[in-house]
Amino acid sequence: MPAADRKHSRRARPAKPAARTAWPAVWRSKWAFFACLLVLAIVVYWPALNSGFIWDDDDYVTANPALRSLAGLRDIWFRFGSTPQYYPVVFSTFWLEYQIWQDWAPGYHLVNVLLHAANAGLVYLVLSRLSIPGAWVAAMLFLVHPVQVESVAWITERKNTLSACLYLAAGWSYLQFLDDQPRQGRGGGLRWYAGAVLLYAAALLSKTVTCSLPAALLLLVWWRRGRVTRRDLIATLPLFALGIALAAVTVYLERHHVGAVGDDWSLTPLDRLLIAGRALWFYGCKLLWPTRLSFVYPRWQIDTAQWWQYLYPVAGATSLALLWGLRRRIGRGPLVAILFFGGTLLPALGFVNIYPMRYTFVADHYQYLASLGILTLVGVGIAWLMRRWSFRSPALSAAVPSLLVLLLAIASHAQTAIYHDQVALWTDTIAKSPRCWMAYNNLGTALVQDPSTLGPEQLARLDQLFGTALELNPRNPETQNSLASLRLIEGRVHAAARHAREALRLAPEFANARSNYGAALARQGNLTDARHELELAIRLNPALAEAHGNLANVLTTQGHFPEAVAQYQSALRINPDYYLARLNYALTLADHGQLEESLRQYGLLLARRPDSAEGHYQLGNLQLKFQRADLARERFQTAVRLDPRHGQAYNNLGALLLQEGDRAAAVECFTRAVAADPGNVSARNNLHAARRALRP
């Protein structure tokens, strides 16, 4: 324990070697240590650098219109609702990166990894300034612990890596201010204080969970001195004011913009206490034994009538009481570490409504910062063992932290791989949390890329996934909406409308469900009501690309070409990867004689989706309008190679081959067209004509 703790011991003890005696010789230079942290971070999180975008990354990056222009950057700062959450510093970094590499996912992942490495370095600097033994061990544990993978490998959680960087820098600056005061008098260290305030404000504007910093600073003051003075309280008042103000903004936005209201959040104070007690032990256990980590953990069933659920908060309170009672014997350090752990987690313990509470009460990324409390205790314990063993066996002394870091690094490397894409992520989640309805729903959604390529087996699997999700949670509007989307793909329009209506009954302001309902009405021929529903969906969520695309289809059918073009452009501005919108836009342009622009749109579509059989087929049809039969033939050939079930592409390819005199090849194409689509009358007629032409 540091000197501030030892002075309360009943009997004086011999001075122990300084903390740096446990520091390996190769790391005597802090810069060498920082370089080691950077290399280790890149090695451990290398799979993330080869990963793509996953859940929520579309709202935050790829389909976020605020990243596209200077006006969007202004909206990030000054217009609530322009981004999923009001964290303007985070979205400003996304804005800057989007200007550099746009939708290149490795760039965003690299920044997250670098920020995490920087955070580990800051952990070492802060703990060293506090003269805590094993600071380097705690920093390395923070770097490689598997619970941190979710924050590092998930682009959306830039909120964590960036806010933690600013939080730790603010804490270090504040400690510098405290240490400079005695040397420089009453006005000493003001530049460090101003820096701490500015960094803390930036941290809050990255993620308001950092609002716990001033309380953590007072804890450190009490740990060092054994008391907190009036001057200490006054110095932290501006920080408390900033934290409370921005936390209130977040709470308001979670309720009124994100939608954290309803039955899922209707919890009594006793319910919330039981949630918090269990969550604290859950996080502590995952830190000390990080196995079966899952992207989503199923939401617990809270029942105040079950006596065993009270054991969690009672055990937590008892532990704090014991640490308080033993503070003179073992020091204040363990109590401060546990209080830091629980206090930093406080905003995520269920006392304040946040949207993820509708499907889970816990998540690994919630304890990104809070884990420092437990990991520091572990680091101190390892440093104590190293000091004891270093005299007997220096090799064994170094082996303990090295082996622990190696094992955790291997586990984190493997854990990072599940964040490669959405299919890998949700498949792993189902394997570890088989009762997580959300994982089944999201896996099904992730499997729907190009609806035209979904065969009977894929459709059956989607039906099973969505059915399981609905069985696990019958009152889930997302799954009802997913089933509506699936029924639209299958062509079961009445069933699609029924599921969409049920989703809207459960969540009347669910813009996605209203968009699907509008699409179903349009398929039924009710264009007036369809247009009304789609316009309402856009008012509910102006950034919903699907609603713009569906409305454009309705306007096209109604003959409103200029309005349809505007809606297609809006959909593609929001989500440049919106396949169906770009395909329909290109088709509409071609139908209205704008062939050059249609050709450009097909080029953009195939640049993003070179495996789109339908895209190649439709581009082949367009090439025929340009009288380029050779280019059209190449496109049709590519289409049937990508999708052997594309009967119409075979039919058109056969027609070209017949014109060129290759009658045998034409007969084969028409035969395949009929086999793929027996109801294709044109293909049947062409087959008969080609066979007659083949006869001598």
C-alpha cells in the first residue's frame, strides 16, 4: 500500500522498496513502455483492423448524413436529433475521418485501437503520479483484458475510447494541479486546473458516463490525505456542475429522442436496486473470470418476491462495510478502488433509463472505465507478490504478470475475431446467449442483403430466426417488422401488412414499421394510403433511407417523376449502399430516357455490389438501348454466372446468341431459363423457336 495508507497501521513497518523495483529493466524508459503498449494493442486487436461495420455502425457512420458536409458538422454540434446521441466530439471525429476514408472500415477501427493504446498509457501515467505500485501491470491488464474488446472492436463505441482518453487526461491534469498548489501558493497550478476543466467538458461531450470524474477525484483526495477539505469541494464544483448539466441533457434525449419510455422501463425503485446489485457482481465476475463474453446478455427477470435476488445488493453493502471497518488495517486503497468501480458504473446500473435496457441490463462496454478500479487492485496485488518473490526467484517474479498478460491477450485476440461482421457477431451471441431474442432478429436482418438472391433455403432460415425471436419475446415490434420485411420479399403482401400493423400497435411511432406498411399497401395497389404512411414514416425519422426509397417507388408508379427522383436521391444520400434504391433509381431513369445518368447509377451500384446478378442483368438491358450487344451479352453472362436461377437473364442471353447465329448455345440458354422459371412464357416461346431453327 502507498505511504498514505501505511501511516494508519498500528505498528510502524520497515519501508518497502519503491514501486519501480518491480519494473522490468527493459521498460525503465516510459517511452519504451508506451511503444510496447502500442505494439501489443495492434497485435491483440489485429482482427479488428480487418473487420467491417456491424450493428449501429450504419447510424453512426455509413448511413449518417451529418458526416457528408460542412452543414452536417454544424448540425452535429447545434441540432439535437441530427445524430443518434448528442456526443458532438465523437461525431466530429467521425466527420473528419469520413472526409479522409469515407466507408473504409479499417480506418475507423485503427483509430479505436490507437485510442485504446493511448488510454493504457494514460492509466500508467495517472497511477504513477499517485505512486501506486504495479502501475505498469494495471495499464497492461487494462490494454489486453477481454471485456475491453467490445469497446475497441466496435466502431460505434468510439464513445468509450475517446471519452476515456479525455477523462484520463483530465484526471492527470487535475492531479498535476493538486500537486502544484503547495509549491506555487494559492494561485498555483491554475493552468493545469483550466486544462482539466476543458478536457472534462470534452469528455462529457464524448460520453456523459464520464460525469463521475469529480467524485472520483474527491475519492483520490480522501485516499491520499484521509480527509476532504472545503477547498477540495469548491475546486470540484465547476466539474460537478458541468457533469450534472450534460448528464441531464443525455437523460432528456434518451427519453424524448431515443425513446427510452414504455413498459420496458417501468421499473420501481426496488426493481432498480435489485438490478444494480446484480449488475455489480456480474461485472466484477467478468473482470476476474472473463469467460463466455457476449455482445448481448439476455435481460434478467426481476422479481421482488424472490428472496435470492436480494442477496446481490446485501452482499455488496456488506463488502463495503467490511472494507470500511478494515481501512486502518489494510488501508483505504481497496475501499477506494471498489467505490470507484461502483461509482463509475452508476449511470449504467439501471437507476437512469437508457435505451438498451429494453433488451439487457448489462454490457461489457459499460465497464470500460470502471474496470480500472478492480484492475488496479489486481496490479497492486501482483506488484506485492513480485516484491516478495524477486529476492528468491526473479524469473518467477517476472513470469506471473507476463503469463497473465499473455493469456488475456490471447483471449482478447480471439474475442476480437467475432466482431468481423454482423453474421459472425450475432451467430456468436446466439451460441453464448441462446435466449437472446434480439440476436435471432438481428442475425436474420444481417442475412438479408440482396433479396433477389434469397432462395427457398435462405428464406426458410430467415423465417426460423424471426420465429424464434418472436417466440422469445412476443411483444417485440422489431421482430414483427422483420417478419413484415420478410413477407414482402416472399411476395406475401397481406401477411406483410398484418405484421407491420402489429408492430405499429406495439410501437405507433416505429418509422421502419410504418415504412414497411406503406410498401405493403403500395403492393396491394392502395397508392394513396401508401404515400400517406411513407410520408409519415419520413416525418418520424427523416434519416430512414428505406422510407425515402419506398416513397420514391410509389411516386414513380403514380407518374410523379421529379418527386420520385428527389426521394431516390435522398435515400442514396442517407445510405449510398442502399442497393434496392439505387437499382430502382437506375431503372426509373432509363424508363424516362435519362440513359447516361442511368448508366452512371449502374456503375455506382456494381462498384459497391459487384456480385449483384440483378444489377448486371439490368445493365445488360440498358446496353441494348445503346445498341451495344457485345457489352449486353457480357452482362447477361455475368448475371447467370452469379445467379444460375436468373431465368430472365438466360432468356435475354439466349436471344442475343440466337441473333448472332449460335443456335445451339441459344437453345441451352432458353432451356435453362425455362428450368429456372417454368412460368416464363417468353422463354418457352423462344425455346420452341430456337429448336425449330436448329433443325436441318
